[in-house]
Amino acid sequence: MSHIFPRHTRQQPPVAVGGDGCYLIDNNGKRYLDASGGAAVSCLGHSDRTVVNAIKTQIDQLAFAHTGFFTSEPAEKLADLLIANAPGELNRVYLVSGGSEATEAAIKLARQYWVEKGEAKRGRLIARKQSYHGNTIGSLSAGGNEWRRAQFGPLLLDVSHIDPCYEYRHRRDDETAEDYGLRAAQALEEEILRLGPETVMAFMAEPVVGATAGALAPAPGYFKRIREICDKYGVLLILDEVMCGMGRTGSLFACEQDGVAPDIVCIAKGLGAGYQPIGAMLCTSEIYGAIEAGSGFFQHGHTYVGHPTAAACGLAVVGSILERDLVARVREQGDKLAARLEDRFGQHPHVGDLRGRGLFRGIELVDDKDTKAPFDPAKGVAGKVKKSAFEAGLICYPMSGTIDGKTGDHVLLAPPFIIEDGQLDELVDKLAGAISAAI
């Protein structure tokens, strides 16, 4: 009997014992093509010797030193590398152990910034429906994933949620994509005015929505207008790139493709590529300066922030992405994956939308292609796709509740950046079989 507390008590997963490039191997020798990188984590695959050796070297030198007493060389070097490649005025890096910690830290920093500035009334956060920002109470409050939030409702913070930028579902027939993007962004200004601009501290959003909506990219001009609205009312812009950042969408920071820069950005997952638990929150010199000139102390922290071994891992991962020009490879292989998905599923009667950027792709499944009607949630289509794919040796990331937290199904794909052409073919073939079996 296992004493592990699993994610689901009625499922006994196989034991993973090895990794080989884009594949994971269980204790029976079965190989699984990791087409979702776990949860968009394993960007370098499962056997990158550069990263493994960097971790081993760091452990031999120094495994851990608490940041209440020390900084470390790998932490300093990783921060330097991130800032050298970050957009806009981002200037400081706060290292954490994962995505939820990064978004939690961002929310707290936004609040403390306004307190230090003497504007303590600013405590309201605005986010979006059908988003996901983590599983701590603060980050779960910011997220708009109703299924994950439901049972914890009494514990959650009061966060406003506006509609997502969801062109497939929300754009009117008489609108261009650009017109829709501007209309979707306008919901932010309306909510700021409803709450009172003097009470709003920040707006938080994923540049490309991941798990909850399936690689949902914004309409043209959406985030530029969001940036303008934030600037108009002095609201901080927090971008959550935990899943879509670090090269996943075809630029190191996903927001670069929308021509905007945030005041705070959160990264994780691909930052450590699965080799160590690590995340980071980056902020501008303006925000850091307010803390520095005020109390001087960010009232936040966890034991393992700035962990030297994790930082050494992150340094090796980001260094590999840049030195091997893997961001360009993401664009190249992403285009090939998109073409293969269009060829196989473009006319499929139960595929409503194919979307995404780079190696971050989503497939929205529908009961009726013409009307966009979703499947009855009772059919459990997403779960059946996941099960069938896994049995066939394919790991993908199907989710339900795509439209409103209750209805809709999608499949999220986020394979390693090193995926080869033949493996793209394997991915699409096995996924097609899984969708057919589920429907």
C-alpha cells in the first residue's frame, strides 16, 4: 500500500523511473511522449546533461543558504541574466520556488507598493474570468477557474473578474479582431471606474491563458489598450507568465509579442524545466525604489526563496535556451505543429478552434462545429481524451470548463522545445486516436 497522498484517491498512477529526451519511462518500460511538458514545465526534455551537471556542481559547492543571511552566486547570476533579457523597465528579481509563490508575491508587492507610497486605499485587484494564477489562497482568489475555486469560496479574497479576451467565443460577426480586442480591453476601464480608481492597486492577467482556457492568445491590440488603461489610472500591470513564458510562445517573455511591458511579471515552470522547483517575480526599479525609500523591507518570504541549487538550475536552463537559440526553434517547430494540427483537425466536426503561439497550442472540442455548442459536461470528454492518450503513450493536458468553468473542453499541448519532426507526427497521430476514442 502506498502512503503517498495522490492527486486523485481513485487513481493509481504508474511509477516514473526514467526520462529520455521528450519521453518519460515507467517501471514497466513503457515510453510516453510528453506532449504537454507535464504542465508546460519540461521545456528541455527529461535528460539535459547541461542542466543536470550544473545542479550536481552546485550541490558539491553549496546546496543551501537562507536569504535572511546570505545571497549566492547562482542567484545573482540568474537575476542578471533575466534582467538583461527582460522587457521594459523590469530591474529586480525575487526568486521563489514555483508559480503560485510568484503570483502570491506579486499580489503582496503590489499592495505594499501603494502602502509605501502613501495610497493605502489602493487594495483592490482586478483579474479575469477563465484564468489561473495558482493554488495559494491569494493566487486562487485572483484566478478565474471556477472549478478550482468553488469549494474554497468562503476563504477567498474579494477580487474583481472581468471577461477574458476570448475571440472564438466573444467576438461578434460585425467586428474585426482588432475591434474586438479594444472592446474586450474596455471592460478593464469600466471595472476600474466602478470600483473607484483610487481603490485599485493592480490588474493581473496571463498574456496567453494556459490550463483554464487552452493556449488562449489575445486579440490584436488588446494588451496595448490594457497598458494604456493601467497607465491612465495609475494601476499596476501584473502579467502572469508562469506557464506561457520562458520561450514557450516564441519569445523569452510572452508579452514581447504584444508590444507591452508589465510593472511586475511572474515566471516559473520553464524557468527550471522541471529539474528543480523554481520561480521568480520581476518588478520595475520604480516599485523596488518605493520599498527601498520606505520601510526597506518586503513583508513576505518563504524558506526556500533564492535557493542556490535551484538558482543554478535556472541559470543553466535560461542559458541553454538563449545559447542554443531555442526560442527560434520554438517558433519553427511551433509553426510545424500548428500546420499538422490544422491538417488533421481543421475540418474535424468536433474541433471548434485551433489556437496558440509557438509550442503552446490549444484545441477546443465542441459537440457542433457550426453552432460552437459544447459537449454535455456529463460526458466527461476532456477526461476521456486524457485517459485514451495516456494509454496510447501520449501525455497531453485536456481540461473541462473551458467556456465558463462548467462547460467546454479543450486539449493543451506544450511539448519540449527539442521535439523533432517525427515526434510531432507521433503526437498528432496519437492525439487524433485519443479524440476519436473519447468522442
